Amino acid sequence: MAKITGFSGSPRKNGNTNFLMETILKSAADKGWETDFVLLNKADIGFCEACDACHKSGNGCVKKDDMTELGEKLKESDVWVLGTPVYWWGPTAQMKVFMDRWYGLPRETYQNKKVILVVPMEDTEDKTASHVIGMYQDAFDYIGVEIADIIVAKGVLEAGAVQSKPEIIKRAEATVDKI
Ligand SMILES: Cc1cc2nc3c(=O)[nH]c(=O)nc-3n(C[C@H](O)[C@H](O)[C@H](O)COP(=O)(O)O)c2cc1C
């Protein structure tokens, strides 16, 4: 069975990012996918400190934290749902520290993967999400992962505000059909 895993960079458990990600995963489960969901905010992930030991030794990162298990989850999943709200025109720190640690993962982690991006924000201007989306596009172009869909939820500030936006919820429900 194909597997889809959500990695959420939002610290708000009942926030907009998690609501949309759970909508995607529920829709995938209804269509027969195996699903998994990770709250990066609850994970123990240390900063990449650029010691380069991972590349020199070929044995991965010297830090023994939750990235060992999360690296396995990335590898065993066919599709990743990556969610982060816009924080100061960028991703949350939780998402960034997670991505920095991909530096030490083996290349096969990225092979034949697709990704769905979820990006809520308060602003209603497309350009406010442009750095987050641009970061993902350049990074996935570099590691050879295909972006299957990008869902930007504009104009959502309070936790749960996205629940009163039926058009975005429909987008999230339908995204699995694009994989
Ligand atoms: C520290 C912080 C920085 C933020 N920066 C921005 C920003 O630059 N642009 C924006 O439109 N919204 C910004 N927001 C608002 C969030 O993107 C918005 O509330 C979003 O819906 C939060 O997602 P969540 O409910 O999943 O936590 C910021 C919120 C916080 C807490």
C-alpha cells in the first residue's frame, strides 16, 4: 500500500496548518492510502551545526535524536505533506530545523518522492508566501523531489479560521487526486 506522511511545522495543535493537513490525510485514507502524521513541534530535532561528519563518515548525523526515526519516515513514505504557516515571510523554525537536517540523510531518502505543500498565512497577498514556496521549489529541484500541489490558505490568522473557508477545504480534499 502506498504511504503518505504529513510533517507539520506548526506549533498550534488545533491550528490552520494541522487542520488542512489532517483533511488531506483523511481524504488519502478514504482512498486506501496508509497515512502518518508528525508534529515537528513535539519532536526532538537538534540544529544542523555544519560539522559535515555525516558526509565525511557516510554514516549519517552524529546527533542521536528524533531525526533518526523521522529520516526513516521520510524514506518509507511515497508522498510527503509538508505544512508550515508563514512566519516572518519564511517557514517556521520547526520546519527549517527539520529541513536543515536532511543534509545528513542518505540520497535514497529522496528517490521517487512527491510532496504536497500546505502554507497558511494571515496576509491575502500571494507574494507573502513567495519566499516559503520559492525555498521549497529550489530545494526540491535540487534534491529531485516533485511538487505535486501547493495549497496556500490566505487570510487566516486565528487557529481554526481556515475551517470557515470551504473552497480551501475542497482544495485539500482533492489534492490526493493530483498524485
Ligand atoms: C511568529 C509569527 C509570525 C508570523 N508572520 C506572518 C507573516 O509574515 N505573514 C503572514 O501573513 N502571517 C504571519 N503570521 C500569521 C500566521 O501565518 C497565521 O496565523 C497562520 O494561520 C498560523 O497557522 P497555524 O494556525 O497553523 O499556526 C505569523 C504568526 C506568528 C505567530
